[in-house]
Amino acid sequence: MLLNGFNSLLSFVFLGLLIFAIFCFVDAALRREDAYRAADKKTKQFWLIILGVIVAVNLILSFFFLVIAGLIANIVYMVDVRPALIRVTGSGGGGRFRGSSSDGPYGPYNGGR
């Protein structure tokens, strides 16, 4: 009975890793190609191949070692590549924290009027 509970918990963990891998793949696919070169983060094709293989491994094989290696690659994408792409393209903030280019520390600069 305890083993059945562990198996169901492990299947939820694998499902979460699959969802995380799919999110990383879709996010990488939606980014512009030139942003990868501008951020100096390999190429878009490289990341799509790596992240696509990770999704396939999570769907088909589910070998623990390969899933952990895929998790590491997904984490690298999320903490290194994705923030660099967001900085280069200027997207991803939802507009909440970005003002116009004439905003100063105390509000918009109106040219001394």
C-alpha cells in the first residue's frame, strides 16, 4: 500500500517535470532568433533541439537519469537564457515596471515646463 502511494507521488513529479519542459520549449519557440544572438546564448535551433529532446524523453522514456539531466537543462534555460532574452527584447515585464524613456526618478520629465 505504501509503495502504491509512492508510485502515485512519483507520477505527479514526472507530470510536473513534463509540464515544466513543455513550458520551456514553448517559451523558447516564441522568442525571436536575433534575440539569442544578441544575448550571446547559442542559437534558437540549439535550444529548441535540446528542449524538444527533453520533452520527448519525459513523454516516452522516463529514465530517471535522463529526466534529471533534462531538468538541469530546463533550469539553465529558465535562470540564464530566458532572463537574457527578456533583457534584450525588453519583453516579459508586463509593462508594470517599465516607464517611458523620459521617466526620471520622480516621474516623467516634461522638459522644464
